[in-house]
Amino acid sequence: MYILTGFIIKILTAVQTKEFVILPSIIMKKKEKLAVKRSSAGLGLFANQAIKKKTRVIEYLGEIISEEEANRRGGKYLFELNDKKTIDGKDRSNVARYINHSCKPNCYPELNSTETRVFIFTKKDIEAGEEITYDYGKTYFNDIIKPHGCKCSACLEKYK
Ligand SMILES: C[S@@+](CC[C@H](N)C(=O)[O-])C[C@H]1O[C@@H](n2cnc3c(N)ncnc32)[C@H](O)[C@@H]1O
Ligand SMILES: [Zn+2]
């Protein structure tokens, strides 16, 4: 009973102090900013809430491998950093791997100065519910997307 009373006092104190901000996040599960859902091109990454222009959304994570190793492995989750290095983002923990290509994207990838990391930034304000997309670039588009037809919303709209 004493412990329970103490706990209630602690909550009431927290409500009146700055802990109020911390406490609800412990009790309630925070809604994720991004969600993986079905899209026109398989699974895709969607915004659960509005995101302002020029915001860093997510990092494309994975093992950095050589060009030769990338050619040996292949796969659809390779992100080329330069002509020597590629990120293999195939691991499911790399949530950015779900971002699809768009010919009219709302985001763009940016490399850090040492070309070892890739961050995805918004190029415009994004609304809650919008799919996160970026332009995969000419090589990936021509080799992998184009042969089967681009399923981005801009192309689907164009050829309807
Ligand atoms: C990095 S993955 C993106 C996530 C993928 N949709 C999934 O379900 O895992 C890249 C692959 O998704 C598909 N994809 C992405 N954007 C596409 C698009 N605009 N049109 C058709 N296929 C696309 C292609 O199969 C491509 O090789
Ligand atoms: Zn397209």
C-alpha cells in the first residue's frame, strides 16, 4: 500500500514537473514516424506523420563492400557509394531498404563527406500517409526497374 501511494505521488509530481514529458513515453508506446506497408512496387516505406522539407528521414544502413563483391553478390538492396564501394543493405534492420524508386520523388539520398554513409532527406514537405521515394539513378533504373516497367505513382498516372 505504501509503495502504491508512493507511486501515485510520484506520478502526480511528474505531471506537475518536466518529468511529465518523460513519463507518458514510458507508459505509452510512441507511434513510429515511418511504417513499412504495401505499395504499387511491393513493400514501401511510408510517413506516419507530416515531415518538413530538408529533413533527414533515415540512414541507408548496411555492410560496405567492394565493387567486385557487390557484383558477386548482386541483389536489389545494393546502394553504390562510388566506383569502389557499395552498401549492401539487404538486412531487414535496414528500414531504408523498403524505399522505392520514383521518377517524381519526394526525397533524395545524400552521402557524407567520406562517402561511407547515406542519408535520405526530404526535398519537399511530406504529408502523413505519403510514400517515401527517391530517384535510384540511371544505372539502377535502366538495368532493374525499366525492363519490368516503373510502378511509381507518376508513371502509373502517366500510362493509365
Ligand atoms: C530497395 S528495394 C525497395 C523495396 C521493395 N519494394 C521491397 O518490397 O522490398 C528495390 C526493389 O523494389 C522494386 N521497385 C522499387 N521501386 C520500383 C518502381 N518504381 N517500379 C517497380 N519496381 C520498383 C524493384 O524490384 C527494386 O529492385
Ligand atoms: Zn516512374
